[in-house]
Amino acid sequence: MKNSLRVVVPLALLAVAGVMIWWRGPNWHAVGNSFSSVVWWWVAVAIGLNLLSVVARAACWNTTIKQAMPVGRPGFLLVFSAFCVGLLGNAVIPGRVGELARVFVLARRLPNRQSATAILIGSVIAHRMFDLVPVIALVVWVLLTAALPHWAIDSLIAVLAAGLAAFAFAWLGARRSHGPVIEELGSIRKLLIQARIGLGVMRAPLPAAIAATYQSLGWLCQLFAVWAAMRAFGIHQPFAVSGVVLVLMNVATIFPLWPGNVGLVQAAIALPLKSYGVPYAKGFAFGIGLQAIEASVGVGIGLIFLAREGISFATLRDMPKDAAELQATEEREHARASVSG
């Protein structure tokens, strides 16, 4: 029953969204015409910049892992491979499955898989916390130089408040002394201690600054990719408008209701662009193109590294569930061993 709901609910939401977009959407003839004048070499530039953004973000995660695993850590190619598989998971499966998928893809390559998984989960949390540095800078810049709709400002305030609270919680967790992880501790407590080890970069100023720099470079590349995509669609607006688009695109994907939140993203981009003199149909077409550019990078390199890892798409989809079952089995075996000992 649960498996059926996991399939039916996203499909139903996607169908409702599709009907609403088609019924209340833009002039589809005008949308089609917008694609006829696309400058494709600008599209190639945007794809290249998105690829650079992926490399920079993977380097940020690699920095958090290096701090958490000073011995026996994976090489950058393994980290990059797992990161790209995670991008694929986030792009095609609702619920941010890719965040867990990249952990389990990498953990299967490491000895002592259970403890490595917990440490890597901590490193993913730390990696996501470093998003706050470029996000705050981007939001402040956009608020000072461009106009945002009220719904976006309210959403950003709520998201930034939640993000800062999460950052403070993660930082305090990283500051706590975890000590050695010993076998006599309970399984849950051991996992929490190992996860705090994964947050270790947050108590090391230099590695934290390096990680934040990599993450900021990733966002900067994505910002220039948005600007290049606007040029591809003949939208010649001030550079600050690229920041507006990037902010609103991220606001529209905070809660993944269906794969990519297709339709919602395009509307969130096209409506504010109307205030800059961009026709709604052209803005909607640009939103489709921009999301396709980002998806082509995430899905394209994700499929390449999925094949490199020897993992099927069905396995990727079920990986978090299988990992939870494996962890439960290991905990039961550990409990039996403790009793028999």
C-alpha cells in the first residue's frame, strides 16, 4: 500500500499541475515561438557554467568529508561520482532522495559501511549548511538592487530563519565533544556521535572557509548560467534580474511536490519578469529552457556516473529504503552479539 501511494500521489499532483498549467497557462503558440529564436551557443555557455557549478559544489562536499575522515577517506573522483548520482536522484525522484542516495553510493565504497554512512550524513548536513553563505549574500544583493514580489520575500524570510536555526543547531552539535566511539554505546547513540563527526568541518575555521568558498563559487557559476540563459532567450535585462530569477527558482523548488516542480518553477519565474517588460509567454518559455539546461547537466552526468557505479535506476529509487533495512539488520545483529557476549 505504501509503495503504491509513493507512486500514485506524485503522479496525481503532477496531473493536477499539468491540467492547471494548460488551462490557466500562457499562450502556448507564443511559448513555441520563443524557442524558435533561441541563441544556442548561449545555451552551451549556460550548460558549461552549470557543470562548473556542480564541480565546485562537489569540491565543497569533498572538503567536509576530508575534515570528517582524515584517514581512509574517499578520493575526489568517488565523491564527485556519488554527488552526481545524488543530482540525478533529486532531479527525477520527489522528496530529495538524492541527498541520501549520494551518501549510500559513497558509503558502499568504504570500509565499515555503517559508521561511514552516519559520518557521511553529517557531512551532507554540513555541506548544505554552507549554502547559507551565498544565499544570504544573493538575497541581500537582490533586495538592494532589484524588485521581488511580496510572496517571495515572505518565503525567503521564513527559509532563511529556518536555515539559520539549522546552522546554529549543526554548529552547536559539531562543537560538542564526541570522544571515541566505543562498542558498548547503544546503536542509536553511536550513530548520532558518528553523524556529529561528519559535522567536524564546522569547528575548523580554515576548512570551513574553504568549503564556504567552493559553495559560493558554485552559486556564482549558477548565477552566470542564469544570465547566459537569459541572453539565449533574448532577455536583455540588468544582471541583477538574473539574481531575481535564481532566488525565485530556488524558492519554487524548496518543497519538491513532483519531479522538478515543473510548471510551478516556470510560473514563479515568468510572473516577476512581467514587471521588467518580459511577456509572460516568453518568461514561461525561458523558465522551461532554464530548467531544461539545469536538468541536462544533473541528469546527463548523473546517468553517466550511475552507470559507472553499476547501479540501476530502480536501485537508486529504493536505495534509502534498502539502506534503512540494512541498518536495522546490523543493529539487530549487534544487539544479539551483545547479549551473547
